[in-house]
Amino acid sequence: MKRVDIVYGGGQYSLGGRTLESIQNEVETALASGKPYWLRVNSGGGVFEDAYLLIVPGIPFAILNVKSDNGTGIDLDVDGAFNPDVL
């Protein structure tokens, strides 16, 4: 399953089953509305625990696209530099 991590005001949260692009669109739409918006995210480590992040200008917000390591413990697509002939 895909997971996107979010860093908000120094805390780390996550969203499963979402793409980076869908979250970007949701946040951009919220900011363009000019109204406060609450983004529902996960604050738990194994069990989903609701947290709601207030999306307004001025609060540090970053979206991190978590890539699968295919069970190898190695990110196979670091900066698009994966070369299968080297492994």
C-alpha cells in the first residue's frame, strides 16, 4: 500500500491509500478557498488514530512521498538512478 507522510508544524503524520498529487490538490484547493480547512490524517504508529491538521497559510507543511523498498531494505529508485545491472 502506498503511504504519504506529512510533516506539519514539526510533527509527523501519514495518510495511507492516497497519492502525493491527491493530497497536494486537496491542500491547494483548501488554501485557494481562503477558509480554514481541517485535513484528516493518521497520527498512530500501527493503528489509525485520527488527527486533524488545520490548513491555513503560515503553518509549515511538507508532504513526503514514501517509496517502497520492495522488501530489500534498499530504495531502488533514489533520484531515478536505479540501474539493475549494478545490483
